[in-house]
Amino acid sequence: MKELVINGVRIRPGQSMNIEIAIAKLPTHTLIDLPIFIRSSKEDGPVVLISGGVHGDEINGVVTAKRLLEEVDEGLELLKGTLIFIPLVNIYGFLSNSRTFPDGRDLNRSFPGSKKGSLAASIAFILSNEIIPQIDYGIDFHTGGRMLSNFPQVRVDYKDKVAVELARAFGTHYVVNSKYIEKSFRKEAYKARKHIMVFEGGESMRLDEYGIEEGVNGTKRMLASLGMLADAPPAQECIFLKESNWVRARASGIFNSSVKVGESVKKGQVLARISDPYGQIKIPVKSPTNGHIIGMNNNPVINAGDALVHIGKE
């Protein structure tokens, strides 16, 4: 089994090691480090990255990765291979309850990064040069945005057959065909012939216990399929969605949904109603297709054009 080398530190088979990579300083000159946790078996096997908090306000993902690390440290036996945990990638966004960095840059649109670039570019550079070359597979935990909740789902590009099989093994409710986005973490890994899936569950700045549980259980199922764990929780019925689209508001007003995430809907079904604050106007929101609700806007006050209901089609 080959040794891993991260930031000049060698990790031998069977070792557990915590590494802190210096990133930069806050304006107060407080040092900011990126903590990385490596847990390795003595037996040769895949190297899998488990990461969260690429967007700093997506706390659900941070907690999911943290729980998996805790379980390994508390005795969950790793039969072979190595796990690399980075529970919180975007420390700056986490500190400010923000998706992005202080300059507004999105880390997930900053790859491959630059050693002397912005804060986002410098962290992307570390991930591109220190982490991606070491791994075979990865699961990156995300949530919906502000007031936007996602039902547990894995997103992969269906052209990546290896990632599709990993998603099948992950075994959560939905697998969504999501094409690679330029300058994203997932695309940068794919260019290096590595396979990272994105898990979506819950919404930003809010803990969703069910989404966390699905993320933990799905990761265990995926690791078991790779021979890295002895057993795993039973899989959910997994539905593959070839495309997905948001139904948008045709008018502004108060948004009152009559459906929930995870439900199946029929073409023409009333999903919600938009009313004025005085009860004089009620506008139905209808489903344009048969499908499954994988995301929902939880904001009761909406404007024309806002994304309301995310529907995936098989």
C-alpha cells in the first residue's frame, strides 16, 4: 500500500493523523488553518474523501462529515483503504454565516485555484494539489440555499459511469443527473480521473436531522460497496432522475405550498397557491410535468420569477 503525502506529511498504512494546513490570517492577524483528518487501515484499498462546508453556511454538511469522523474514531472499523475527512472547507464563510468568502467569491467556482490568488483561489489550490491527487473517490456534502430545502439526493454527471455506480451504492432517495460545472471541485477531480459525488440534503443555516442521517447512512453504504466497511444500513428505494427544473412564480405574493419535498406529482397538479396579503387574489401554481419534488422554497413571501418547487423527471 502506498504512503500518502499531504502538505509534506507522510501517512503510513494503519496510521491516524490530523494535519493543519496554514491558509492565511484574518484581518486581526489570527491564523486560519484548514484541518484535515486522515484515518487509514493497514490493508490496501481505495482512498475516499469526505468533505463538507465548501459553502460556509451549509452547516448540515459539516455536521454529516463530522459525525462520520466521530464514528470512525469511536470504533467503526475500516477494513481497508483510507478516509480523508475535511468537515469544514470554507472556514471564512462558516465564521460569517456566508456561502462565499469575504470578497464574495464562491470556492466551488474557483478551481483549480492559485497559490497567490484570492482566499477562495488559495484554498482551491490546496485541494487541487494536496487532496485530489491522493484520492480515488469522494463525497462532498451540500445543502439547499437560504430558505431552499433539498430532499436527500446525490448529484452526478450520468456520463461518469463510475460515479453513477457509486451513487447507486449510496442508495438514498434520488440520483439526479447534474452536468459538471466549470471550475467546480467535482469537475477538477474528474479532470484528474477521480470521482466525487455531491450529496444535497436540507437547507443552509439549519440542521436537518433526516438529511444528516441519510448522508451518514449513504456514505456507509458506499464504503461497504467498496469493501471498506463490513456492513451498512439498508438502502432507500433509489429513483434516477434524468433532468430537473424549478417551477417559478408567475406573480408576487404569499406562497402557500400544498405539497412537500419527496412527494411524486402529476402534470397539472396544483402545487401551491400565491395570494395577495388581503385575500383578494389567489393564483394556482401547477406542475408542468409528472415528476418528483426534490427541492422547495420555504420562504412565504415571494416575488415574480422566484424559484418555488424543484421537480425531477425520471
